[in-house]
Amino acid sequence: MIPLAPSHHVFVDFENVHELDLSLVGRRGFQFTLMMGAKQTKLGVEVVEKLLQHSEAVQIIRLQSIGKNALDFALSYYVGQAVLSYPGGQYHIVSKDTGYDPLVQHLRSRQVAVSRHDDFRNLIESHPETPMVHPEVVKTSVVEKVPATKLNGAELEPVIHVAKKVSSPKPVGTEFERVVTFLRGTASRPKREKTLLNHLAAFMKKEVNSPEIPKMIQRLIQSGRVKMDTQRALTYHF
């Protein structure tokens, strides 16, 4: 099943905001982009572990060169990319830098839902988490049927006691995460769709004509990890 496109895109200016609220990572409908400057070379172990757990919804972008406002310009570029790839979404810039405000105002004038947040607390308070219930988790089964009884001479309907039976949720997206990790670690990635089909078929141990392969490519495209132009040429964004 192809997942729904994320509805919230969060871009963190890590040069400006150094504290991450990890409760946001992995939240349903959120895509998390951490922008790091060229001089930022370290992340805490706890942060890395959390990001790896939800690699499908997380990308880390570290600049390779140093320059005035370099990260600001790069972050603005990726916001624009997200707006083009996921029109109708909501876009959040986490930074205390008011220099982003003209960009926010301009995008809003173009009917783009974008906001700047000084910190994660402000973002989380404005978007409280909606619990996700997996459709396979809760099932019902009849465990007891009480015979009809009488009350003051009137016969009552039989009573059925229903108990909830909870089963373990099925793992979601694990194969997709393995594919993302595989492609991220591949030095020479396929440049064409046909080559990627063969590449993934070998990795996933499937036949090339298996319908699961193009579905996986579609998931990569929808997640923003892969872009395909009109000539079926591919570019990667890990």
C-alpha cells in the first residue's frame, strides 16, 4: 500500500535552534528536515537513534561550504522544493531568525500555508498529536452470551458481552526503510528508471516484473527521496 504524502513539512535551522524535540519525529503526517551548517559535525547518540528509527520521514542536509546566510538560502530552497512536490501541504520553519519572515509573507501571499516557529514548543502546541490507531490492532469477539431473563414478568433481550482482543500491530514501512538505507549507502545510484527497477529487484529478491518494484519506486518519489523528470531520469535526495 502506497503511504499518504506527508501533510506537514518541518525545516529546522540547526545553526539557530540547537535543541530538538524528538517527540515530533515519527509523528503521523510529518516530514522532518534537519538543516546543518558546514561546521556542524556532531549529533547526539540519542538524536541519531531516533532519526534512524524514522528514516522514512527524516532527512539530514549538511552544507559543504561556509558563507554568510548560506544555510538560510539552502533552507529556503528546500522549502520551495517541498511546495512544488507536495502542493497543499503545511510548511514549518523552526528558527528564531526573523530573516525568514519576508519569505513566509511572500509564500502566504501565494496561498501557501507556511509559518515560522521560534522553537519546537510553539510548533507542537499549535499542532497537538493525533493518536494513530492501526486498523489491524483492535478486533472484537463474542466471549459470552447470557440467556434471556425476566424482570417484573417482562422478558429481556439476550445480553451479549463483547471483549476487545488486541493483536500486535503489523510492522509498517520496514521494507521501504531498508530500501532507503540501501540506496543511501550506494555510491553509484541508477540514473534511469529501468536501471533502478533491476537494482531494486536484486536487492528485494523479487522478479523484475513484480508489481512491488514500481510501487516501491513510487513510494520513493512520493517521499521526496527520488525525483524523476519527463525523460525518466532520476535524481536522489538523501
